[in-house]
Amino acid sequence: MFLSVTEDLVRRRAEHNDCEIFSLEEISLHQQEIEKLEYLDKWCRDLKILYLQNNLIPKIENVSKLKKLEYLNVALNNIERIENLEGCEELKKLDLTANFVGELSSIEALKHNIHLNELFLVGNPCTEFEGYRQFVVATLQQLKCLDSKQIERSERIQALQNYPEVKQKIREQEQAYLLKRAREKEEAQRRMQERKDKKQNQMKSELGFDRLHLRRCPNSLQKKEKHQAEGGEEQESWRTIEDDEDKRFWEEPTPYTPESRLETHRYIEEKRRAKENARESKKKEKPLWTLVTAEGKVLNVNVPKLHFSLKDDEENNQIILDLAVYRHLDTSLLDIDVQPTYVRVMVKGKPFQFVLPEEVKPDSSSAKRSQTTGHLVISMPKAKEIILPKQKVETSVKHSDCNALQKNARRQVEKLEVDPSKYSFPDITKIIQEKERIGLGPIKLQPEKTAETKNSYIDFENNEDVPPLI
């Protein structure tokens, strides 16, 4: 299966042109794992600069209709031959760095690109040929720079003088290289077929062992899952085998060819996808929470770790659960299940379960969501209906306002009363009478006072017109 250029990819890479591809003049499609170059000559006719470096393109194709193309960069690809560029009339710069161009005579196809000034072939097998630079300079007389080095006039004259001899040497080396490449292709196909057969045999052996083991032990699948969940020895041994295979793949000496580069890329891609699949499978596998024991006992569970409060509303004979759900959580992610003895709330698939102190009525229960805090309030009426006596007192107070006023006044009076056994105050009404009685009493009751009066007032004269002293 080839990864080719798609319209969606081109549009995403054309953000600087408001995602319009027909008027696009420059686009970068580097490091996109492209294995087949197509459609660009139909979608982007006005292209002037095209970056395709670091892909897996084996052949230059479907660019001949890009008449305005001035710069083509296909470095770090799997190109072995220069071709299909005759229609790029305005091509000025061509970068083929680090490819696999071994058929050096294919550069003769660039004679038609009369505006070609720069050519890069560094890192290609053809650069190791004897007389490589002289052959290119003599073949492409319009070139001004080859592999970042300016072409002097004297160099071109000398290359043209020795051109027949250099061309013959290049042909011989080229034929030897092509024979070598044929052997490398056969070796790559054989190695790929061996690896494929080995993988199939390994899969068959594993499948046969699993079936045989399953026949002998019906519960082997459950045991295997249990070992995988607990990180058993089988899983550790499987990881060791994978590590050994990975180490053997990277340490095995292989020639640097388009086939080995493609094989390495696909191996890395396969490993990456395997890791992604394992990660996704772990995400999909939901942990099994124990909500009810084997004996049928319901447990209290708070997997989402939410704060909550439980209120016993005796006035309305109901139980109210206030669950502090995340404020910005969508209500569609909440699943509420009220049972006579417990309540369960699934928050994004995570259970919150609470055992109720009394039996409730699930059919009469209701749930509301606060628009400010996001809390979930679940009201659950109790199964046993209780009539409280204080409700009669409240109704009597509501019907008679006068009685309420009298009770309030009575309460105020009761607050002002004092217990006479604890506090003693003089009786104001009897103070004068007691004093009068004391003043008129017998002399023997007041011996000290009469003595004092006799001693203090010797010249006392009793005047009947003056009232007595108190």
C-alpha cells in the first residue's frame, strides 16, 4: 500500500494561501512518508517551489506539467534515476541530495531544462564514479553550480576535451553498478520473504499452542488474562522476546539500499502502530470496580473522588444527597440510579455509590443540577411515612395570631420574674411602717439608741409644736 499525496494534505499545507491550492505557488510536503508522487500537476499548476525532501519517493513523476516550477527539492528519497522533468521549462534548481541515483547517464534528460543553473547530487552512488564531475559538467553545459561548487569556464573546456573517454568510463562503471543493484534487489526480496515466512510460522505456532493449551485447560484463557493483568511471567518473557527481535533487527548488517531504507521505515512504523494500539486498548479496557460483593453486600465506592454530603430532612421525610460534581461537566455524562437501599451515580464512567441509612422510594426520587456550582442534588423520599406532632403546634400558631401575641407577652413576663428563694429585696411599702414601729417601740428594744440620745443631747427641750424626728 502506497502513501500518496492527498488533497487534504495539500490543503492543510496551503494555510499561507488560505487553503486554496489552484493558485498555490509554494508548498512544503517534507517528512510526510509519501511513497508515490501524483496529482500535483493537476491541482497546483502555478507551483514555483516544491519541497518533497525526506520522504520515500522512488521515482520522479507527475510533475512534467508544472511549467512554472523553478525549484524542486527531492533530497533524502529513494530515487534511482533522473527522469520526467522535460516539461518543467522554468526549472532553475534541482536538489537530489542523498538519493540512490546510480544511473548517471540519466542526467542527459536535463539537457532540455535550459534554465537549470544548480544541481545537487551529493550522497548518491554516482558521485563515487571516476570522472563523475567532468561528465556532468560536459553533459549539462547550462549548469553554473554543481554540488555547491561553481563551475569555472576552464573546467568546462577541459571536461569537453576529455568527454568521449570520460563517457566511456562512466558507462562501464554504470553497468557494474546496475549488476550490483540487481543482486541487492534479489537479496532484499529473499530477506523480506524469509522474514515474512518466519512471522507467519511464529503466528501459527502461537495460535496452535494456544488452542492446544485451551483444550487441555478450559480456564487457560482466564488464567492468561489474569497473568497479563497482574504482570505475570508470561508477559515478561514476551517482552524479552520482542526486545531480542528488535535488537537483532538493528544489529543485523544490511546494505544501504532503497529496499533497506523502506524496510527500516516500515519496521519503525509497525512498532509505532503496535504501541499506539496497545495504548488505545489500555484506554478502552475499563477497570472492573467491585460495587457488590459475592455475598450481595453493597459497598460504598467513590472512584471519581468527589465531595458529598448526606442530609436527613425530617420535615419533608426524605434523604438529600449533595454530590459536588465538576462544575463544567456535561450533564449527559452523568448516569443516576436510585435503589431502595443505595444510590449510584456514574460520572464519566466512574462509579459513585453510597449505601443509604434508610429505605427510600426510587420512583418518587428526583435529581437536580445547580446552575451556579454544578452540584448534583438527589432527593429521595423515605419509604416509611412519619407524622411529626410538632406540625399541629405550627398549624395552631398560624390560625390564631392573638394567641401568639399572648404567648410572646407571657414569655417576656416569665423572663422578668425572679425566684424569691434565691434573691431577697426589701419591701418598699413597709419601710416607713417598720421605722415608725421602731421609733415608737418599747425602750428595752432600743437601749443603745436612747442612751446615745441622752448622751448626745443634754440640753434637749421637748417642744410639742415640732413634729417628732423619724
